[in-house]
Amino acid sequence: MPKDTPANRQQMRSRIAHLAARMIAEDGIADYSLAKRKAARQAGAPDSRNLPTNVEIEDALRAYQALYQADTHASELQRMRELALEMMSELEPFDPHLTGPVLSGIVGRHAEIHLHLYTDDFKGLELFLLNRQIPFKTREVRVWCGDTSIVVPSFQVSTEEADFIVMVLMPQHRRQPLRVSSEGRPLERAPLASVRLLVAQGQA
């Protein structure tokens, strides 16, 4: 058994990060935590306390896509951004913002499209979706706004072409830093006008 040294721990972190990145890129695993656990088991370290951070996973995923998916990644990303733009245009009355992998460009196959809506009219939003026959499931999720955790409603919307995770926040949260975990970094968010420009320019 290898000695538990800082160098060996870092080597294992890197191995787990690259295994997780491959799973995200090739197998369509969208949950970074799940990918880490599966990668740790595959690396022979299921009880590892030195799992890579999401930032390390993203770096490994970016490197993997540049090496193995350079020919297909840009077109797949563009298509997902187009689908995000279509849904955001539909939801324009509720101030939609794109976030997550489809915005950052570090997106694996079959990834979900993450949107934030900013409204204090939750019932109106539900009625809006029902009237337009947009199928959805509801649940609650915890996010961090500044140093405070809050529980907010979220919709899971599935179409023939993509799955969407739509988080519903209050208007005052629009200008506050949001994180998906207490240790995570603030989420980047892009409003409708920015996503229209992103799609028009075909930026990766």
C-alpha cells in the first residue's frame, strides 16, 4: 500500500479528478459529487478524504475535452446554448439567467441546462408553465447567498432535446453572490441579452 504522503495524496486527487472528468465528458454524469465518488471507487480509494474540488474537476474536464473532443465539443455546446436561449425566451417575463456548465463551456455530454429565474410571483410562474403546457416537476434546493444558506423552489423541465434545472429566486438575489455549496465559488450568471449575443457569436 502506498505511503500516505502529501505527494501521494495529490497524485490520487489528480487521478480521481481526471477519471471523474472522463465520466462527465463521456458518460453524461452531470453530478460532480457522484462522478467523484464513482471515480474514487474506480481508483481504488473509495474512502478517500482527499477528493478533488469542483474547480479541479473543471480543469481536468477542460483538458479532456481539448484533447479528445475538440472536433465535437464546440458544436454540441453551441446547440445546448441555443436550446437554453429558446427556453429563456419562453420564460422572459421572469428574468431568466443562464448559469452552470452550459454558460461556462465546461459541459459534458447530456448535461442539464441550469437557469435562474428572479420573481416573487411563484404561483404566477406555475400557472405560466401550465398554460403553455410545459411539463415540470418541483422540488426544493439549498443554495448559499453570501454566507447564508436559503432553500428555494426548483423546477425540473424535460423536453425532447434537453433537461433543464430551473431555480426560482427572489429579485433581490439577482445582484448577490450565489453558490451551490458553502465552499463553492460564486456562480456566473448571464441574462437573456448576453446569451443571445453568446449564441450569435458562437463563442466557446
